[in-house]
Amino acid sequence: ILGPGRACIVLYHRVNDLNEDALTTSLARFAEHMLVLQRYYSVISTSALIENLQSGKWLSGHPAAIHFDDCYKDVLTHAAPILAEAKLSACCFVSSGYIGTDRVFPHDLELSPFQNENFTASDLRDLLRRGLEIGSHSVNHADLGQSGEEEMEWEVVESKKSIETLINKPVQWFSYPFGRRHNTCPGVTEHVKKAGYTAMFSAYGGYVTNQSDFFDLPRIGASGQFRAIDLLMEIEGLSLGAIVRRAKGLLAGPANRQFYTAPH
């Protein structure tokens, strides 16, 4: 499974039994996913993954990492206990401008009829106490690929400063909102580097390898729309979508395989 020298990062957003959309995973389905990852992969922390890549160590043991984007409190209340029970680690990438507020993500105005509660500052510290890691996901969940230079820099730098102040710990990683190729640009990468981040994550699908760009690390989106077998097929590149893309010549090789694209 997965093959030697490759790791997979599985990206989620929220875990609850209220929403039914491409960003939500029910508690039961999330537990199923975690059992699959626990059984077939070596789930490692994001810090361990980055350290291995930085040291040039060969990725072995079918490694996988688990990520969450945005600022949803149910990651703490629902996902964290399941992760603890399965003894798995994860990293939460947080949009700092939503912390401790009633702000609603623009995509939820279309997707969700429910008010999805956001993390508070104390929630972030609780996540750390539970062994989860924290990264930045900009301030306002802005489409940085369409932002002006000044806004781009502010979103990248301010989010890091704000979260570091709240958790009293360095924030080393950044995931850019929406995650597709057109949602970033060379300017974003430069600001991320200058701000002191050591890695940046996308969401257009693919594997992490020892040849991967630290500032373009791919992730595979997952949600409750995936059964356990569907998740396995996505990770392994055997889903119908992956096969169709391969047939169309959109896949350039193992390091660049593209799977399901996370909607946000």
C-alpha cells in the first residue's frame, strides 16, 4: 500500500452529525476512517513528517498524516477524542481571524444551514494538551492567489503572529485556503518563507515524497462522502476519478498523482 518513499496527507475540515456536505464527516464515518488509517498506514505527526523530509530520511512504513483546515470547534469536541482512542496524531490549520468569534466562513453560507462554532483561544491550547499540532490557514480564509501584494503579506504574517501569541508556541506550517493551484502564486510562497514558516500545504491531491517542494506539499481531501473503501481507493490512486485523470494524461507520475480535490 502506498509504496516506498511516499507519504499521504489526508485533509478534513469538520466532524459532526449535523452537516451533510463535502466538508463534513460524521462521527461514525470519521471513526471508520481512523481505523483504516490505523490498520494500513503508519500515521505520523506533521512535525515528524517534516523532520524526516528535512533530514533526507527515506519515507518508509507507508506513512500518513492527518490534517484539519479552517477553525471548527468540533475538531476538538468530536474528532480529538476519536483520535485519542485510536492513538493517532493530527494537525489543525487555523484561520486566526475566526478564533473566538461568531464569524461564518463564506463557503458555509452556501453549504451549511447550521452555525458551526469556531475555536476559542483556550480550545487551541486544549488541542496542544491533547497532543495535536497547530498551523496557520491565513487570517480571513482569503484566496491568496487573487489577493494584492499587501493583503497577501498581511494574511500570511498576521495569522502566524496571532496564533503564536495565543498558544505561546512557534507556528511553523501554513496551508493556503481553497488549496488549488490557482489559489496561490510565487508571491504567496515568498511571503510564507519570509514569515518564517518551514512548509506550506496545498489541497489538490498527490503524494509527499523526498523530492517534494517544502512549500507545495500536497494533501488529499476526505469527508463523510467517503466510505472506508473509498478512502483507501483515494489514497492508493485507484478511485474512478484518479483512473479517469490518468487515462486523460493528467497524471505525470507517482510524485504528482492527483486525486480528489478538497473544496475548501
